[in-house]
Amino acid sequence: QVQLVESGGGLVQPGGSLRLSCAASGFTFSSYAMSWYRQAPGKERELVAAITSAGAIINYADSVKGRFTISRDNSKNTVYLQMNSLKPEDTAVYYCHAASWTRSLWGQGTQVTVSS
């Protein structure tokens, strides 16, 4: 069964940190580029960070550069998003995405709320 399962979301105070994980199964994880997207209430889904299949190329949205770090462990079929110095505007549902030339896969999302 093809699956992407996110975890690690929750409620955190401004300035705090969270680490999101996305566990993949049912496909050849190491052949897929992986990304994290987020969607805040009333807003469109936006790309947060992306990493190529071997981890050679990484991109970030300007709004998270210097605060978020994407990484992957192909031996564990898992991609991570380390989020530091969180701000209220980072509040959103965060989605994991896997992409190959022929397939696009989404996780179910995990809620991140930054509030005091």
C-alpha cells in the first residue's frame, strides 16, 4: 500500500521548534523527490521546502529560509522538516509530497499551531 504518513505536529509557542517526519511506504522512496507544503486557513497550499532524491539539491521558500531544514534518510524511507524560531504565521497544516516523473503522492497532513 502506497502511503505517506506525517507526524510531529502540535502546538508550540512563538520561537519554539518542532520536527516533522514523513514515513513513506509502498514505493521506491529513494527515487522520489520529496517536499513539504503547508496550507493555512483561507490560503492556498504553498511549497515550504524540497529535496531531490539523493539530497543533492534543496530549496526553501523565502519565508522559512534560515529557520527550517529539510533532510531525508533513504535507509529509513523518511523525510524530515526541522522547524526552528517558529512564528504565528507558520501555523498551517503541513503536507508531505513525493514526486517522480510519473507519480505524485500526498500525505494526510499534520497540524502545526504556533501560539502563545
